Amino acid sequence: MTQKRRAVVICPGRGTYNRQELGYLTHYHQSHQASELLSRFDQTRQSVGLTSLTALDTAPLFKSREHLEALNAAPLIYSCSFLDYQALNTESLDVVAVTGNSMGWYTALACAGAITPEQGLELVTQMAKLTSGEDLGGQLIYPLVDEQWRPSVEHIARVQALLAEPVAEAQRLHRSIVFGGYVVLAGSHQAIQRAQAALPKVEDKFPLVLPGHNAFHTPLMQAASQRGFDYFSVNEFSAPELPLVDGTGRIWSPKGTQASALRDYTLGHQVTETYDFSAAVRVAVREFAPDVLILLGPGTTMGGAVAQTLIPMGWRAIWSKSDFAAVQQSQPVIWAMGLETQRALAVADESSK
């Protein structure tokens, strides 16, 4: 019998269902198992007056106002990711840990069995609703690496200086997400405008304001956090069936997790404090020694950030962007399920389900 590959599964955050992902559910998830679960998701949404995920995914045109709206985008991404997880070939893969980026933490909880698939849908939907609003600021992303994805002293110094500037609270910036070779900054609309003006242009693209995103993972989400605690009881959480790595790099093990503590982190720290995705990836790689890292869809935006996290570690002798490209060309160690060729390495024959 062929030995199974050890795999760490990584779930994507908001902003990964875009124009090019339209039709993702229809294209990849036609098996009986997937269709049955998606039907339940659709019925749940329609029962509260929300557009079904199937209708959104099969729309003839991608409409930013509709598809990127929080109550649609988050559940769409969650359903794509969770069904991708269910499609993994468990005959050849041994999933040893699950993690995610930002909203992907909620998906990771469902994949690891700490909440049910339906509870996962409710969690992403309600938290999308609670963390939305015109007065909740925004996010922008800025690179901290050079062209070879090695740390850039200059870029890092710019961001640190900006974060350290003494300013009024309304203009205060926060480190929202540590995302590989990038930092996501967040704050009020005034704060985001200040950052846009202060940070020099890089690649004619950055600083890049993330459309439809609020000041996630900052103190501006304190009220949303409290409402989350009011809405979700401890009874909706349980110890995971697989190890989880959170946005601080903490491991939640099946035998060592209290449901109350997992709820406290998910609705508390995870909502109002920095989400260190890079720390999650580093810990997952060091502690669980995977053969491959599997990035659930939709989208392919996590690949670069994961590689940029691995480069300072020299994992698999990857010390630069060129090294990473060479490894991926010869024997991929990161499999993005949003890419056809890499997806084929990870999935089972869905027609038999």
C-alpha cells in the first residue's frame, strides 16, 4: 500500500470569490454528497430571505455589488472551501492539521469538526453581518518583501514608522493581518486615507485598498465581538476532531480543547486582535511536518503568502521566489485547489460519491 501524504489544509479568507471564480460550485461540486449539502445551505438562506448560493454561483454575470456583499461573499467562500475539503482524496492524503486566514478560521472549525457544516454557514453569515457597516472602517494591503519575496528592510521600516506615529484615535492604524510577505492594515476611513497618502507606491499597485472589507481584527470590531458572544452559545462549539492552528499560532488539539475556550478565542481575540496568518502557517509546518500544504478554493490568492512565509524558514530548501517556482514546477509542495492541475493532485473521484 502506498504511504499517505501528510497534509496541512489551509482555508481562505474573504475576497477570494471574485469574477474569475463565478461558477466555482457548479463546476467542481456536482457529486451527490456536495449537491445534498449545498441544497441544505440554499434552503437555510432562502428561509431567511437571502439569495441561494446556487443562484449566486450560476448568475450569468458577476456583479460586484451583489457577489462581494458581505452576506453573500462570506457564505459563498465558505461553501466552496468546505466542499473542497470534503472532496479531498482521503485514500492518499492524511490531513494532520487545519488552519485558515481570517474568515478561513470559521471554515477551519467546520473542516476540523469543531462545529457542524450548518453551524459553519451560520457562523460566517452572522459574523459577516455583525462586522459590516459604513462606520467600521476598511483595510489595505502593502508588501513587506522584495521582488524575490525576501524581507524588505525598507518596506518594513515604512510600515512600522506609520504604525508608531502619534495620531488621534480616529486616524490610528492597526496591524490587521500578517499575511506572508504582506501586511494588511486596518482602521477608520480616515486612517486608511492617511496610510494611502503616506505609503510610497510599490509596483503601481500598492497600497491597495481591499473593496468591501471593514477594519477586521481590530478594536473597531469590539461591538461585533460582543454581539457574537450574545448570539452563539458555548453549546455550538466542541473539541475538534483534528488539530487546529489559530491566528496566534496556538494549536487546539482534539484531546486538549475546551469548547468554552475555543468559543472565547473565535468570538473574542480572533475578531478584535491581529490575525497572524504567517504564524499559523509556520507552526503548522514545524509541528506537523506535512508533505504538502493544500489550499482550499475558491481563488488562488493564498499561494504567494504561504510561500513567503516558508522562505525565511528555508522549508524544503526554498529560500526565494525563484526557488519556490522551481520546486512547484518539479514536485509541487503547495497544492491550490483553485488551479486545475494542482486540484487534480488532491481530489478523489467525486463521481463515485
